[in-house]
Amino acid sequence: MSFTYFREIDRLGRVVIPMDIRKSLTINAGDVLKINAVDNRITLQKAEDRCVFCDGANDLTELDGKFICRDCIEKLVK
């Protein structure tokens, strides 16, 4: 899959992601995007739920909108 678009940044610094790209990547209103800037390149990536302590993505439990993995929960209990 390959898309090329040109979009103008508005005066508030916003840019619209075209609908066909959002549909293709299942990006919906309210989703969180991870924004990286390296050298002269900006990348956007749909954020995945990760443990707030170890950044792991397996066996997560949500607590007040934050995620904690089972291993970190066990360490906290000790």
C-alpha cells in the first residue's frame, strides 16, 4: 500500500490525514498517534497500549486510563 498526498498545515499547526489513509490503517476519531521526528522526517504511527513501567505490550490491565502488565503488577505487589 502506498499513498502520496500534499496537505497544508493550518495556522494552528494542524494537518488533516486523508480519509482513505485513515480507513486503510483503521485510524478513527479519538485514536492516539505516536509522533516521531528524526532529522528532517516526521512519522505518525497509531499508538499501541503499553505498560507505563516497562513499555511491554503483553498481558495488560487498564487502571485509570493507564496500562500495567502482569509482570509489573507482580513486582508492585512484592
